[in-house]
Amino acid sequence: QVHLVESGGALVQPGGSLTLSCAASGSLLSIYAMAWYRQVPGKQRDLIAAITSGGTTNYKDSVMGRFTISRDDAKNTVYLQMNNLKPGDTAVYYCNTISNPTSGPSAHWGPGTQVAVSL
């Protein structure tokens, strides 16, 4: 079981940028994919970006072209670069592992990191 800790959340103005980090307690090399999710109070946690061990990426339509997911396997870390942030991006952001192409995230979530986009 890999433990994950997210960081980098902050309060930013619309149009601003942030980079979130997800530090893993162990190697990510054997994991099929890593993903970022976000959740606002009262709503389900949504998958917004994923990256496979081979570097293939996928994005939710609402963040396509603004967010970039990347990974540094040497540092056991996954990143989410977020540009042109909008108030609708306000949420708690989580990362998680995906063990195979047909599975969902693992049951073990980190604490998340809060992103708030506001004037």
C-alpha cells in the first residue's frame, strides 16, 4: 500500500496558477496510473486528470488545456500544474493510484489539499 500526501493548495485569484504535488511513500513504477481528483462539499469526488506509467495522459473536459499532469518517478511524486484558474476550480484536490485500466481509485485517500479561486 502506497501512502499519498498532497500539497500546494492555496488561495489564488482567477487567472492565476498553482502546482500541486502528490508525494508517495513508495515507488510508483509498478502502478498502472496515478490520478488527480477534486471534490466540493456535497458533491462526489471527480476524476480530473490521470497519467499512466507509460506517460499517457487523460483529462476531464473542463480542465483540458489548462491543467497538466506529470510524474517524476525518481522522486515518487506526481504533479498537477493548473493554469488560468477559475472560481469553479475551487475544491479539495486529492491524488490516488489506479491499479489497472478497468479499476477505480484505491480505497486509501490522502488528506487532500485545498484550492480556492477567488478575488
